Amino acid sequence: MNKISFSNPRINTKNTLSIIKKALKKSFPNEGDQTIEFEKKLKKLLKVKYVVATNSGTVALFLALKANDIKKGDEVLVPNITFPATANAVLMAGGKPVLVDVDPMNLLINEKSLLKNINRKTKFVIPVHISGRGSNIKKILKICKNKNLKIIEDAAEALFSKFENKYLGSFSNTGCFSFAPNKIITTGQGGAVVTNKKKIYLNLLKLKDQGRTASRVIGQEDDYNKEGYNFKFTNLQSSLGISQLTDINWRKKKLIKIHKFYIKNINQNSNFRLIKFRLAEGELPLWTDVFCSKRKKLFIFLKKRGITCRVFWKPLNKCSLFKKSFANFPNSKKLQQKLMWLPSSLTLSLKKQKRICNLINSFLEKNYN
């Protein structure tokens, strides 16, 4: 059986190794020249002033909160349907995550639910650009400006995705990305924080490097007068990232092509629909996600035929750490156990995608007619 995976990274081994060799020749595999080059390339591509690479997307969120002066007990509003890293980063930073319902059509944080949860303890909002969507970011910005709240964009799944000709992650003063293996580019593990604020940038540099305040010169006596950690990136990881940025336009076109093919070739109905993207306005579909009233049955049906999909995370209010009733999450309740990602790998062939579509259509015809 010809198996199809949910997501596989696309790595040019020859190109990557040639860049890694440069780091190894200098005998400096830790954070150095390659990391600076990687940050500069991202800065230019994303059209932001500052980029700080770090060792995971979760750490990027944590550092962004710390660099924006989060205080112990500050309430941070996060969507109820997101990867737990969003809320875990808040806990790591000493804040209190407060769950907010999502929009049933695009899975983004719901503005009405957001407004209901704002109180005097609320200091931050973390909108999550799920799968590359972010069309409500301007509405969130307006709400936060009126309420004097800070925004940290969780753009872990939205690298190079746009809305109205501006990159998601760059709308607020701080945005965070992930370079995990299933993203558009991967460094194994890794992440980045972007900002246009110099003060935040300088805070990030200190926080990720043990609170070091003096410019680093090997052998000199350094000064440490600020709280800090060891969240540096490595030249080896950066080399992998640099090699994948060389064909980034191809990668973006491939993801759009995959999504459009699914739209054209899967028969949608009230029980099965693709979650829409606003492609014309620049949203980039990292993955194609679907709503299916018989998700478990469809997942098993495809898996038995060698096709591995990925089910969505549980709503956070269903996880023991954040346990709450569904009373304030009517949309999350309707969506739970109904969402799934289809195979959307950069290595997915047209032949394999046709097979996926044909099998889904046969499932839909059998189960909904």
C-alpha cells in the first residue's frame, strides 16, 4: 500500500550540508554568523525591523510576553481551540490564561467572546492564526487599542501568510513563529519573535541569553543584570533554515495549489466542509483543515487505506489543566471532535492527492446520501 503522511518536511540535503559545513569549519556550531544571516533573511522577507531566533515557538511566545513586561497574575486571553503551547507559554511567564470562544467558520478568536472576557486584570490578548488565517486581526487590534491591551500574535502556523498585503505576525508590536517539522520551513525545532520596537528587541536579546547586557566579545567579562535564560538558536539549525528559504516562493505556491485542488475536487455538504481561507487577500494555507460530523469514522476510513490525517487538538477547556464547562464556549462545543487536517505536505504528489479526494468523496457518498 502506498502510504500518504499528513506532513513531511522538504529538505534539500546537498544545499543544507554545504551551509552546515561552513559552521563546522569555524568550529562554532552554537549561535553565531549563520543565525545572524538567518535572522536577516527573515527580517527582509517579512518586512520587519527586528527578528530574534529562539529554540521553539513556545519559547518565542514566552519571551514575547516577558519582553512586553508581563506581571505575575496578569490575565491573558487566548482562543479555546489552539495548540496547548499558547496557554502553556502564558503559564511559563507567570500569567493566567483566560479562554475565549472561537468563530465556527474560520476558527479564529471570536470578537464578542473576547469583549465579554475583558476586565481590569486583562493585560494581553494572543490571537492565534490557525493554519495561516488571520482575517480578523484588524478587529482585534481595534478592540485592544480601545481597551489598552497588548497583543502577542501567535503566528506559529502562519509564516509568510498575509492579510491585506501585510504579513501576519507583523500587525502588532510582537509576533511569534515556529519552525517545527510540519511548518513551511523547519529547523527541527525552533522559532522566532519579530518586532518593530527597538526596546522589545533589546529585551528579547537579554532574555534569551542569560540577561547578558554587554556586547558579547569572547573572553571579556560580561555583565548580567537582568533576568535571563538560555534560549539561543544554533548555527546548525540556522543552516537548515537558510537552505529552505532559497525556494520559499515555490513552497508558498505548492501549499496554495494543494488547497485549491481540495476545494475543486472534494464534494462538500452540510456535514463536511473545508474551512475557508481568504486566498485573494493573501492568507497562505499551511494545511487544509475540514469540518466533518463523522470525523472519527472518516479518519479511520482513510487510515485503513494508508492515508494519515491529523485530528485537531481538544478544546483547551476539555484538558484537565484548563478544565471548564462548555457554558461559555458554544462554538467550541459544536466543533469538538469534528475538525481534522488533510494531508498537506510539500512532498504531496498530484496522484496521491487525487486518491485522497476520490476516497473522501466515496466516504461522503456512502455516509451522507
